[in-house]
Amino acid sequence: MNFVQNFPFFSIILAMFSGIVSSVLDGRKARNLSLAMIAVTTALSAGTLLFCLGSGESYTFMMGHFPAPWGNEIRAGILEGVTAIFFGIIMFLAVLGGLDHTAEDVEEKKLNLFYIMIDLMLSSLLALVYTNDLFTAYVFVEINTIAGCGLIMIRQKGRSMSAAIRYMIMSQLGSGLFLIGLSILYDVTGHLLMSPARESVELLVAAGSYRIPMLVIMAVIGVGLAIKSGLYPFHYWIPDTYGYATPTASAVLSGLVSKGYIFLLIKIFYRVLGYDNLVSSQMVNVLYVFGITGMVMGSIHAIHETDTRRMTAYSSVAQIGYIYMGMGLGTSYGMVAAVFHIFTHSATKALLFISAVGLYEVSGDKKDYISLRGAGYRNPLAGIGFTVGALSMVGFPMLSGFISKLLFATSALESPHKMLPTIIVLAVSTTLNAVYFLRLVITLYSRRRPEDAPIPETRARSSWQLRLAILCFIGVNLVLGLASQPIVQAIRDGLAMFG
Amino acid sequence: MEGNMILLLPLVLPILAGVVVLAGKVFRENRKYLTGLSVAVLVLELVLTFQALVSGGSLTMIRLTDQLTLELHIDQVSRLFAALTAAVWLLVGIYSVSYMSHEEEEHRFFGYYLIVAGVLMGLNFSANLITLYVFYELMTLTSLPLVLHERSREAVRAGLKYLFYSVAGAFLALFGIFFLAGVSENLTFTAGGVLSDSALAGKEGLLLTSAFCMIVGFGTKAGMFPLHGWLPTAHPVAPASASAVLSGLITKAGVLAIIRVVYYVIGPDRLRGTWMQNVWILLTLLTVFMGSMLAYKEPVMKKRLAYSTVSQVSYVLFGLSLLNPTAFAGALSHVVFHSVIKHALFLTAGAIIVTTGWTRVEQMRGLGQVMPKTLACYTVAALALVGIPPLSGFVSKWYLASGALSSGTGVWAWVGPAVLLVSALLTAGYLLPLTIQGFFPGHDFKGEEIEKRGLKGKEPSWWMLAPIGVLAAAALLLGCFPGSLISMLQSIAASVL
């Protein structure tokens, strides 16, 4: 076995141990450790990806010495590698960008706890990406939930407590459903490792036995993870959670956590349940309908919001809808588009949350439209960052959102029955996105009126970390928009390896 | 990046200069540097554009995906639009040097004014539909600050309206692009169309639908009914020089996009005689008539001119919708003539506002005593737009009407020319009262206000008067000597039809 093949395991363990070590460090050291750890795990993921690209195939990594069908496995392929690198980059930039706000929002004595949560969050995300074992997946789903709750709750202000409780309840509902699904699956197949479970599922489907339990498994796992990723109509926890957490937490929760669950769901679709079975059982159509409803309803909610943070959160509901719509198209093109949109949305939403912070800083920490009037002049870089993010969400060419829309639309053309609704909803949703995002952008660049309340004295300029993070996020967006071809190709190859 | 790099210069130079103007503090504080740099860049832009047009060729900028590339090229249509853009942009730039001294935050105006010039050049040089779409969206965004310039509540509302109509229109068009990308090898502009018959089999209905979506979508910028509502709101709130280019050139970007889609991607033969063509003709004629009527009833001069743009740009679209070589040549010549004339008219409106503060036409009685030279130029341009021979509007309308009569489109062949005639009468009705009331205010007119404010003989400065004069002269000369232009347009028409 090549030494590089250990990297996925190393990165998960490294992230967990950093969390454990941080519990005895003070906040500052915990923060530095966390940043260093994220950088190292990202490098390890890059190593894994290079190895997989070199060998041209995926590999499974046995934990301990119990061969399949027992034991515990990790699997790494191109798609896992790309996703892990991407998650690492977004995580790093989100932590970096929110650095000084985290220090302000969190009590000094509890600062190391915040970074423990970040460490655990990354380790669970990596585990969800790499795992080849359903029960490991479940364990890390729970770790992820707890870490997420901690990230929301630690800013003990405003509605963050009730938001955390709401998040907890909804998430537990989701994990509960997921666990029920796993139990039934274990019951009918006798396996928890993905590859043997897949073989049993194929046999069962071919024999035509256990048809109803199989349907229940698909439905329960699908809905469970859909609740956790905030698909409409299971989105009630989203606006409060993203709206009242500290900026890093908002960016991480909206950009990464929901995406980790979606990635797991895609993996289960391909590696356990079999995507063709899902298509033939009509499950994908259910996801599709939820997806396109979410695309429209999320945007409509966003239009009604005057609090820009909550508006951005509702926009996430719409964007998650895009991803499920792509998964629900029932074609491999649709899936490629959905995975690409995972990346697009992570990069863009994190950019929006982080650059919005720069705008709130110069508007007396108020988040409504009126206070933000003219903020684009008071903090030019944050204004540019927010504008780029908003344009990307609207689907402006040369930014990542455009490539997503292009992929969605061309994949819709491949599935004749869903073509028209997809195109129409894409059009409606784009226009609605434009309504609320561009309205805000114009507000940022319009003149303050005499009747507007004066801006309280705030900091002179954003910290260099925030500015660096905004620049890097803009860069990530441009890379996704201009050099999408290799990434799309990697997604395609990676999905082929799943099959 | 491979190909003729000279094509990149007319894009990059004004955009860079615009960014420098927006960012540099010295330009905010010192007006001389600002206007000096802007005019110098615009002169250089004219030179570079002509150099690029002469050298020709193509340039691949970047590959978005295997199928989609950003690519520039020069063909006859890009020559026409690019030469027009560069020349008119310089004239309006010179005008702005004097005009904008009455406005605040000039550096922002000049910055975006330069950037839009570069973006428009990119649009004119686009070699395929994706490139065109990219620059089209960029144009919407970069021209938005021109509409928003005053930053008053009204301007912001108009800007939002402009934006939403444009985004909605662009997405309608994007749907068509997605469809066309599926049924062609690549979307490179080729005279006569690039679609492959085998991929299209069984999708004819969808082709017509997406063609219709694209025409309505790109027609938004050209002010075509039903998505014309933004134009009369957005154009008048901008400073006069911005209204002029918005009305005279940016509406033409919509026309250019439609020419590219219909004649260079889909191919006119696939559309001839279909429901799509009939609906398109109907929409353009409706717009022609409706725009003229609204202009006739509108008392505010800049709004009246904006409605006139709605009507006149649809003359061009009417010519395009007939899918007939004569009408096509007429349409393209009207692109040039309308652009020249509408700039002259809007610049006059700006000169009147700056000198007298009058915005409504009925206030302008006796204007001939204030600025006779300007009003004379206005009169020449107005007569040209009405279509009095030998002025330029006559030539284009002649080709449009004779193309319609020979187009074989059934009832439209004679309804079209009739609508054009009625609209020409209305054009006279809404443009000429200013001349008549201005030069011949009547016996009862005492001109107290003009006396009291000391306005008598107060022409605008030469910076403003000279561009208006040049444009009016062009409107006259292009009508007297249209030969070489028309023969160039006819060669384009022959290649696509």
C-alpha cells in the first residue's frame, strides 16, 4: 500500500485530535492550531487527489484489520478528493475572514471551545466525504450536528439560543429518520459497508423482494438528509440559524454543513441504493418537485425579508433547491450539475456572508436595507465582494453561478419530461434572485438620505484577515467561473468511479 | 489567447482607463486631468478601433468549456457597428466635457462612460453567441451607473426598472442560447446560420419558440413591445450625454444581438413564413405605432425623445423581421441614421436644459432667439428623422418600405409601409413643434423671460455646439451621399440572405 493512501485517515484523525488538544489551550493558540490544521488537512486532501488522478481509480482503506464485509472502511476517489480540498479551502477562508468577529462575539474564556467546534466540524465533514461505511456516516452526522449547535449557540446574544434549539430539534429529527433508514437497510441486507450493501440491494431488486421496505429506506434516508440540509419545506431552522450566528459560523453552516449532508446523500444514492433504482422507483421525482418548489419559494421569502442576513439565508433555501432539482433530473448530467452547484454555492454563499460582515461593520452593525445604504462606498472591498457574490448567484457570465445554470439548463435538455418545468423555474428563480440581490447591491451604492439615522462611530477599516478572505473568495468564484472545465471533468470522472 | 491581439486593444484601453479614472483621486479633484484623459482615450480608441477593423482576423480569449469559447472577430457587421460606436462615442465625449461640468461626481460618469465604450466594442467584435451574451450582460451592468448617476430616488427607481427588465430579457435570451447550444456544433457566427439539420429534426417547434424568446429577450434592450417599459423611464433620468448613448447606441446592441441570432446562428430560411415571423412583424409594427403615439402625447422633451427611440428602433427591427435583402439593408442603414440623429436630438435637449433649465416643450417657445444655431441643427436632425429627402432618414425608410412591398409576407407587405407612413407623420408632429414655436413664436410672444434672464443669443459653448453640428451635418450628408454605405450594406445582405 502506498503511504499516500493513509492521507484521508490522517486528515480525519488530525482534525479530531486538534479538537481534543484545543480543550487545554487558550483561545489564541486554539485558533492558530485550528488554522494550521485546516491548511494541513487541505494539503493532505490534495495529496490524495493527486494520487487518485495518477492511478486513475479509487481505493478503499481498511481501518483496523477486519476485511469486508466486516470492519470499517474509508474510500477515496477523485470526487472525494476534490470535495475535501474544496471544503478545506472554504473552511480556512471562513475562519480567517471571521477571525476578529469571533473574538468579539465569543467570551474570551470560551474562545477555545469555538475552535474545538470548528475542528470537530471539519473532521466530521471529511468523514462524511470519505466514509465507505454507513454506520460511520451516522456517527459523524451526529458529531456534525453537535458541532453545528455549538457554533450557533456560542454567540450568546439575541435569538441565537432559540435558533440553536430549533436547529437541534430539526437536526435530530433528520438524523433520527436517517437512523431508521439505516436500521431497515441493515435488516434487509445485513450490511453496513457500502459495497456489500450495494450488492445485496441489487440482488433484492432483481428478485423483486422487499419492495416496500426498499421504498421506505429511500424515502426515509432521503427526507432525513433533506431536513438536515435545509431543503424546502424543511427549511424553518435556516433563517434563524444563519441569521444570528457569528459570521464564521454562518459561512460554515450555510457553505459547508448542508453540503456535507448532500454529498453523503449522493454517495448513498450511488454506492448503496443504486441511482437507477431511485430513478425507477420515482424517488428522484419527489426530490425534483421539492427542489423546484424550494427554488421559487426560497426566493419569495428572501424578497420579503428586510434583514439582509436573513435574506441571504433564505437565498440558501433557494440554492439548495437548485441542487436537489439537479439530483432529481434523474440523469448523470443533472448530477454533475448538482455537484458543481454544491461548489458554486459554498464559495458564493460564504463570500456573501463574509463580505456582508464588512458592510455591517461600517453601518453600526445594523443589517437592514436602510442602514446599509451607501455602505459600498464606506467599505469598497466588501462592497465589491458582495456585488460579485450577488452577481454570481444571479448567474452573471464569467462567475461560477453562470456555469451552474448552464450545466442545469443543458442537463434539463437531456430529460424530455422535465425540460420545460426546469427551464421555466430556472427563469423565474433567476429573476427573483435578481430582484432581491441586485436591489441590495443598488442600495449599497445609493446615496444616504438626509433623514437616515447617522452612522455610529465604528471601526475605521476591516481587519486584514477579512479583506484577504474576501479577495480569496472572489478568486475562488472567478476560478470556478472561468476554468470550470477541469473541475466539471473531475466531477464527471469521480461520479463514474462511484458507479 | 491566440489570434490577432490588435483586436483586444479597443476593449482593454477604455476599460483600463475607466478603472483608473474611477480609482484615481487626482481625477476626482482636478477636472482638467479628468476631461483631458477621457478625450485623449476616446481619440485613441477611435484610432485603435479603425486599426483593428482594418487588420481584421479573430482572437480566442478563453475557453469556458470545450464547446464554449470567448472569441472575437471582425466581419462586415462588426465593422459597421464598431465604426459607428467609436465615432459617436468620441463626439458625445467631447460634448460631455462641457455638459458634465454642471453635474456632480463627474469622475464617476467619465469612468463608466469609458468602460461602457470598451464593453460595447467587445459586443461588436463578438464571434459567437456566448461572447456576445457575456458582453451584453456586462453592458447592462456597466451602463447602470450612467442611469443611476443623479442618485435621486427617481433615478434609483429607474435604474432598478432598467435592471429588472434587462435581466428578465437576458434570461429569456439565455434559454434560447441553451437550446441552440444543443443543436449546433458551436455557436460561431456564420452568415446564413450554423444549426445542423440532423440535430434539429423533430425540434422545429422548440426552435421557433426559442427564437421567439431570444428576439423578445434581446428586444428588451431595443425597446420592443412588450418589454419596452423601462426605456422611457430610464433614458430621461440620466444626464443628457448618457441618455444620448443609451438611446442611440445601447439600444442598437439589442439590434445587433438579434441580427446575430437570426441571420448568423439560426439562419433566416428556417424562420421565413412561420408564426414566429408573423408575430415578430406584428410586435415591431405595434411598437412603431405605439412609440410614436406616446411621443406625440408626451410634454417633457427628453421623455418624448425616449418614446421616439422606442418607435424608431422598431423601424430597424421591422426591417430585420421581413427577412428580405432590401429591407435588411434599409434596417442597417437606419441603425446608422437613427443613431446619428438621436444623438443630435438628445444633445440638443441637454444643451437646452443646461442653458435655460427648460424641460417641457411648451416652455421652449422662442427658443430661436436664445440659441438659433443649435435649434437649426436640431431642425436638420428632426427633418432627417421624419424622412424628408434628401436627408438621411428618407433613404432608410425608402429601402424599408420597398423591401416590405417586395417581401412576399402577405398582408404585412402593405400594412407595414402604411404604418411607417403614419408614424412618419406623427414623428413630424412631435419633433417639429419645437422648431416652429422656437423660430416663429407668433405676434403675442414678448419673450419677457428671455429678456429678464438675459438668455438672448446665449448659445451653448463650442464644446457642446460642435458635436451637435457635426452630427446634424452627418445626418444631412449621409442622406445626400448614401451610395457607398448602402452598397456595403447590400453586400452584407447578399451574404446572409
